[in-house]
Amino acid sequence: MAIGQTGTKRKDWVAVGGQYEYRVLTIPRSTSRGDARRMLTEQAEYGRWELARSVIYVGGERKVWLRRKILRVRSTLAETT
């Protein structure tokens, strides 16, 4: 095994639940830091999003990637025995 690799394979990772959905937000430079923080906090609290990545560009524009786990619920109605 090479340096930096782990013992898990992608199919194992997906089986454990490693699937996410992403949302990309572009925040204009005219938005204050407090307003941007407030907006991201609301997304995290009410939408269950977490910060995956953020970039600040030279002009002052911010781009933020949010992610959350995809929850798949299995029906228990069909499993009557």
C-alpha cells in the first residue's frame, strides 16, 4: 500500500454511507462577512448542510461548497413475514 492510501475501497465507502449531495453558493463581494456567516449558519442549522470547501477570489467574491449526506430510507411495509 502506498503512502497516503487507506485500506478502504470506494465500494466499501459507498456501502458505509459515503454519498453526499452538494450545493454551491456564490456570495458577492458586496455581502458583509457577518451576513455571509449568518446565511451559512442558517443553512447548517435548518438544512443540515456542512461546509465542504470555501474559496475567496481576488475580486472579493466568495464561493462556498456545502454538503450533506444523502439519507435513503427503506420501507418496512414490504418486509412483513
